[in-house]
Amino acid sequence: MEPEHLAFGGGSSTTLLHPLVAVWMLIAVVLILTLPRGKAIVPFLLAFFITPLGQVVVLGPFHFTVLRILIIAGLARRLSFRKSSSTGGKYPGGFNAIDWVVVLWAVSAVIVFWIEWPESQAIIKGLGDTLDILGGYLVVRSLIPDHEAIRRTIKVLAVICAINGICMIAEKIIHINVFGLLGGIALPSTVRDGHIRSAGVLGCLYAGAFSGVLIPLFLWMWTEKRSRMMAYVGLFGATAMVITSYSSTSWMAYGGSILGLCFWPLRKQMRLVRWGLVLCLTGLHLVMKAPVWALIARIDLTGSSSGDQRYQLVDMTIRHFSDWWLIGFKHPGLWGWDAWDLCNQFVAVAITGGLITLIFYVAIFSRCFSAIGKARKQVEGDRGQEWFLWCLGSVLFATVVAHFGINYMQQLLMGLFPSLACISVATFEARQTVPVLEKRENVQFAPVGRAVRGTPPIRQTT
């Protein structure tokens, strides 16, 4: 029996491209190809996150969404980069461990998918997904070469949140998604238990998760005097998106951001914090009547959440490990009620890609946390750099929290990639500053006219 909620070869059978979207797409493509490297990230992200996913150009069996066309333009721009010792070539700091696990995750996912679904339409879908995931990551990674580009990326994310936040507030009032007027997404608003769930361009389940994890970056900008206005813009937009989306996952992402920042005073004792958390969860698992992951069912921040379904999904995935560990599993819907709805990113990766793909995916976060921790220790004493690295770590922590309430589609994955790229660049630059600091610390001073061993004497002048 084939899965009831999955089919290949669907989607729009004809091109759906609003004239305004077409013009904006062409402008964005030209800017991506012509702007200086550190500035091309602005039109790329701005066009990516204010364009409905359903805007598509159909060429035979191939669907080129506007988002996919932007990625192709970014890849074309990437091919034009020349190797530079100052920037590390196409990727600042070289192709690092984080980059490799992202590649391994993307390649593993598509290979397992093709093994599981050996049919032509699935092959086409797999190629498209690889372009979206791997191509999108490589574009973002190459367009953020230095700290100034990181700052510019955070500013454009603030603008994106402000645009979506304003539109979602309007949707809450008029009950119409203004992005739906362009086509490609639903025009009427979603209603749950009498409450409007504003969707914006990302959808009600994704908008809050996208914006909630960005709070630490906007708060970091607030500590920078020259960026405070953009910080206010980002905080307003992100908060508006979380509130109007009316989703527990949105508030979990928002709360995860704040919780991560609250651990700043304990930054030197994080090993104890991590082991304490492990021991706490282990103790709860031993004394609770249900498994410790049943705590997911208790999460209801809006009064209408489906926490029990999310708990059951995790529980069934663990109990049916033998079904999916090798090459994933086609029929999770057979496990129980609503099990086909993979509203947990870790579960979605496991069931669609098997254990090896899940390991690579978890390794992305492990490598990032490790890189941030090592970089923070290297710049210890420079509170500005420490705080920035901590904010990046808080974004990553909030993303992990959001993973337990939602599975990541194309646009939401693209929201994760700038964070990974910023972590790679920030940790590389932190390593570069260490020799300079050490050199300054090793400078020896001597009285005038008296030489330090190994250095010529300092002569007096009159």
C-alpha cells in the first residue's frame, strides 16, 4: 500500500508567475550577479523570503520555483569567485568540518531517497531537493565572506522580519494573506479554535519558527550603537511574526532564544550545565511513568496545540527503529494516528533518510556548538567577540528547540543556512585574532638603553 499523503509528479502543471514577482526576480538575479561579494547576500535573502513558494516556472517535468532560480543565479555567481588568500577563496577559512557534514547530510539524504523510491519522478524530485539544500547552502556560505557581511546579513534578516511581521499583523485584522494576492499560497487565513493564525509568506507553522530563533542576533545588534535602529526593526518584526502565527512552536523558538542568552553568566561552566541536564533527564526518565520524551505532550503555549501528537510521533519513531534505520521508511502512517505528519525535523530526517542521514544531520549541530565553544575560549577576555559568538550559539540552541515542533521545508532550511555560514566565518575570524593577541602579550618592555635578550638595544635620542 502506497502512502496516502505522499505522491510524486504533482504540483502546478503550468507556469505560475505574477508579473510583480517576475520583475522582482529579474532585479534580484541581476543584483546577485553584479554586486560585490559581501553585498550580494542582501538581494538573495530579501527575494528568497518575500516570494511565495508556489511561484514557479514549469519546463516539461521540471519545476523551477523562483527560489530555485535564485539559487541557480547564486551558484553562477559563486563560479566567478577567484581564489584569494585574504578570504580563503570561495569559502572563508576553507571548506571546514561544518561544510563537510552539511554536504554529507544532503548527499546521504538524496541517495537513500532514491534507493527507497526507485522511480523517475522521485529522481527528479531528489535532484530538485539537492539543488535546494546543497546549492542553497553553498550559495549562502560563499556570499558571507567576513564580519561585515555577517552584519549585513543580520540587517537584511531584520528587514525581512519587519516586512512579514507587518503583513501578518494586517492578515490578523483583515483575515486575508496579502502574499496570497500574488498566487502560489492560500489567500484566506487559517483559523484554529477561533483564532487567526497569520501565515505571511512562510506559512503559520513556519513563520514564527523562522523569526523566533533570530532574536539573539537582533539583541546583539542592539549592543552595537550604530546598529540599534535595525535591531529595533528586527525585534519588532520577529515578535510580531511569533505572536500572530499563534503557534506553540513559534513561542518555543522565541523562548529558546531567550533561554540560551540567559546562560551567558554560566558560559565558563557549560560542561557542568550539559552534564546536569543529562542527569536530570535520566532521573526523570527513571521516575516517570511515561518515557521522558512524553514531556513534549505537556507543551501547550496557545491552548490549542497538538503536543500529544508530537510526543506520539517521537515515541513511535523510537519504538519502530528497526523499520527505518537502514533506508528510512515509506509508510510511517501505518504506525498510528497522524503518524504521516512528520512535524519534528529530527524525526523527518530519520524516517526519510535513515540512521546515517540522521547522524550527519545531528553532526551539523554538534560541529557548530563545538566550533563556537572553542572560538569563545580563544577570544576569552574580549567580551565583544565572546558575546557575539554566544548569540550565534543561542540561535543554534533555539533552532534545536524549534526542531521538536516542526519539520523544515525549503524556505525554513534557507533560514538555517545563514546561521551556519555566520558561525563558520565568525569562528574562523576568532582563530585568526589569537596569534595577534598572543603577539601583543609576548611583547617585553625594558628600561631605555637596556636591551631585552634577543633584541637590539634601544638608543636614547636627544
